[in-house]
Amino acid sequence: MGFYGAVIYKKFTNKKGVIFPRKSVYGEELREGMTQKEVFEKIYSEERLDHFSFHDSKDPLTRYLRDRRLNIALSEIKKNAKDFNCDWKILTVCDGVGGEGTFFANLGFNSVTVSDISQNALNYCVKRDPRLKTLLLNAEDTELTEATFDLVVVQDGLHHLKRPFLGYTEMLRIARKAVIVIEPHTGVVARIFGTVWEKHYGEVNYVFRWNYFILRQITNSYLLKSDFSIKFIRLWDHNLVMGKIAKIFGGGKAGLFIVKIVYSILNSIFSGFGNMMIGIVIKENSVIKEIINENR
């Protein structure tokens, strides 16, 4: 879901994250009582791709905001995983129109597969980036063979699931070498400002938030005594706010410079209050060394 998730809910929800009855930006009424899958199939049904153009933007600020967390995660994989190269098979989970997939394809990965529950989203994905393969998957039960992909990645997707733990253990199961999980972090900031319930025309979605202990316990429980290492990074992330800050300073290079400074201050001085987590699990035979966990 990633960066687009923030945009789509900004358009369709009120301040409490509840989708209210109104005409969509596509000109059709989203009816009461639609399931989450039906809602997203409707949202992705329009043939106009301009709503998703930021995935392919060349603007440095947009690219930084959209790819920042993925770049941090991938840098840790590069440092700590054996034989990491562009021949690794990548699967992105809950990826909508494939923004995360495009990130990896742009870096030169030869086999990148985007998965989502919405067929319309995947149809868009193929149109906007023909380099990507697609799979229509239920993230909680993919029915894929164990260790199918080298690296499995999710960004802002698990918290949309009714059973996020199952989504995560499925990632662990189908990943041969490593997993990247980028999701909201629980804490004071989340309790004060974060959305708790997202309601999609009667379909309720609880915004599940993670921390290191939850991630470690689920990983231990599923992988048992297998050799693996976890890297956990807590950080601040809010693209909509940072975009507004950048705009105040004129956008462009100046806006990007200010955004980087703000993030640097937040993630160095106030890292313990960060609203986001990056969890990285590197499985047996792929670990160079034991990874140190940190706030960032």
C-alpha cells in the first residue's frame, strides 16, 4: 500500500479514518456495506492512471518521501545478508498498483512480483510498469510453496488485514532469505494522534501497530530455533506533513533539504517516540553476522 495508502485514505476518510458516504473521485457512489475487497476493487476500477503518477515521479522530493523507508531497509539487507544481488526474487505484499515493486525494478532487480487482493489494482500495475509480474493473493493465506521468493516485502499493508500476524508468518514462510516489514509502531504518538479504526462502508479495519517485542515473539514462535537475525528500526514518518513543510519552503531542492533536516532531528533526538517501524528478518544461511537492533 505504501505512500499511496496515505493518499487514498486522505481522499476518502474523515479525520477519524472513517470512510463517509459521498461520491468518489471517480464519480461513482461507494455503497454502504461493501467488503474491503469490493471497496478497493471499486477504487481501482477507473482507467485513469494519473492518480498513481507519483509512483513514477522523477521529482526528488516525491521520490525521497515515497522511497525513504525502503531505502533504509534495503541498506540493512545489503550490509547483513550473504550473496545479496539483483538476482534475488522479490515479492511485494499488499502492494496495490505496485509502487514497492517499481522501487525494486528501478534498482535493477531481475524478478519482481507484486501481489494484492485487488485484481483491478494488479491490472493497473501491469499497465503502469510492464517490468513487474503480478499475483492475486490473500496475504493471510497465499497458497504459495514454502521459500518461493528470496525477499518478501510489505510496506503499510499488514495493518489492513484482519489477521496481521498471519500475514507476517506467511511472509516468513514463503521467504527463502529475508523479510522486510514496514508498519506503524505503537506508542504515545500513535495513541494520541493515530487512527485506531478505519471503516470502509461497514467493513471495519483495525490499524494494528507493532513494536520490537511483538515482532521478535512472532518470529521466534514461527521459526523456532532456526538461525535468523532481526534488525529493528523505529523512526518517524509522515509523508503528508513533510510534503506540506516542504511546500512552505518552496518545494524542490530547498524543500527536500528542510525535510531531511526535520527527519534527522526527529530520528536522532526523539527516536523513542517514532510512529513507524522497519523490521528486517534475515534467515539461516543468509546472515553475515548477528544484527544489532536500534531506534533510528
